[in-house]
Amino acid sequence: MTRRVGAEQESHVKVAGLDNKHRRARVWLRVVSYFLAAAALITLSLMWWWDYEPEPFDVAKAAQQRAAADGRPVVVGTATTVALIDVGNTLLDKRGGYLSNDFGPPGVLMDNVPNWEFGALIQVRDLAKAFRNEFSRSQTQSTEDVDLLEADPLFSTPSDRWLLPASEGQYRKAIGHMEAYLDRLSDADEYNAQFFARADNLADWLAVVEKRLGSLSQRLSASVGQERIDTDLAGDKDAQQSTPGESPRVVKTPWSKVDDVFYEARGSVWALSHFLRAVEVDFEPVLRDKNALVSLRQIIRELEEAQQPLSSPIVLNGSPYGFFANHSLVMANYISRANAAVIDLRKLLERG
């Protein structure tokens, strides 16, 4: 009898011990579940908060404010230089900061803003190169500006580098060199730094802009797939290419890349519209002389129309004449018209 009571007590102790273990396991499971839910909620909230496109700013006003703050006059080249600096700062200091090289959540889970950043960065790189090779030099035999010589390669740092030196650090150094160039631009030393607002310099940069817009237009149009004739050799019977192209060929953007191309185009036209606004200020006498000011303003209008807010939560990719919209084709329309206007503007500038 005593032996049976002892066995029952031992059994109750074991059951109680198992119940305590199960209870503790349930508590820990509940704690972990709450933690994961909170982490997911915070991540989704940050993704929603960071997923936006910066508002445009007044380039001419920004140039005047910068000059007033530094106690320097607004000289030729101030507006374009300030536009490049402020666009670069916006890339780095906008809501959420620079996301293209994030390796942890929520940035690593986002792709719209990083593609937007890349589109804007391409325009920054092109303009920085134009500063180094065109705007700051009087002729082909002139020497390069010391700060622009450093800024150009720093802006060319890969956009997704997170190991030291990280992309943000390199871009901030490049912006620092542009700030130094701006300081020297408005001093009294005529041999220090210069900005030459000439028609040929502007035409050379617009030739690059023309190619960027043409590429974006083609990539956006390929969202629905197109059969294209091979025009790579421009009909020249004596021209050759390394690998013969198939003609006609079907070009189509993969479904998973449609929104990437769309937001890259949004970032590109956002940055470019600011740069062209600055060009309107710095090159106004040249543009008026060439009767090209209206053409430039039309380009800016087309690019600004391409930045209208997206009312849909996703980038729709309907067929060209289908029931649903195709946002890529709408943007391609504006960019194509802007590209055609850039070609006309460049021809006006190249005339004597």
C-alpha cells in the first residue's frame, strides 16, 4: 500500500513537471510570436514610410539662398552646380536615407526606391562628367579642375556597395568636392574655377541626355513586348557589327522587372528636370540667342508631366489597348516626346 502511494505521488510530480515545462514553452512561444509580429509591423511601417519620391525643389531659389548664405554673388554656373549638389544630397538624406546598398530589413526588401535612386544617380554621374569635361574647360587643351577631377570618379562608385568605402561615403566626398568647386567659382580669382556657358558645351551634354532618354523610352515600351526591326547599322551597307543581330526580334521586359524600369525612369526624369531648370538659368543668354528657350521649357514640361503621382498601389502592365492601364507606356510617351525635343534643341544649339 505504501509502495503504491509513493508511486502515485511520483507520477503526480512527473505530470506536474511536464505541465510546468509545457507552460513555460507556451509562454516562450507566445513571447517569440509577439516579438516577430512587432518586428514585422515595424518593418512594414518603415517600408510604407520610406517608399516615397522626394518633392521637387526650386533650383533658382536654392541657388540664390546658397549664395546669400555664403555671402557670395550668384555667378554663371551657380544654379547648375547647386542643382547637382542638392540632388545628390536628396539622394542621401531623403526619408529613409540611401537604400540601394542596404543589406538588412526593411531596405533590403524594397526595390522601388532603390531603382528610383539609381535613375537619379545616372543623371548625377552624367552631369558631373559634363562639369569635368565640358562646362569647366575653355578648350580641349585646358587643364581639368582639381575638385571636379575628384568628384567624377567618386560619383561613379557602385551604387550597392556597403563594405567600406560604402557608396554613401563616396558620394558625400564627391558632393564635398562640388561644394569646394562652387566656393572657388564665385571668388575673385579668374584663374581659379570657371563655368563656361557656351552652346557647344550644352550641346555635348544634351547628346548624352538624348541617349539616356531614348534608352529609357525603349525599355519602358518593351513592357508589353515589341517586334523590332534591326536598325543598329542605320541602313549603311558598308557598316559592320561584331555580332550580327536578328531581325525582326521580339523585345520584352520580364514581368518582375517592369516596376524596376518604371521607377528608374521616374528617378531619372526627376533629377534631369532639376538640371534643365538650372540650365535655363545659367544658359539663358545662349538659349535666347539661339531661339531655343521655348524648346527647353517644353522639355521640362514633358518631364514634369512624367512625374505625376501614381494613383495605383502597383505599376499596372495592361495591354496597349486593353481594359487595364499600362503605366510604363504612359511614361514612355512623355519621355519620347522629351527626347524628340532634346534632339531639336541640340540642333538649334549647333547652328551657327
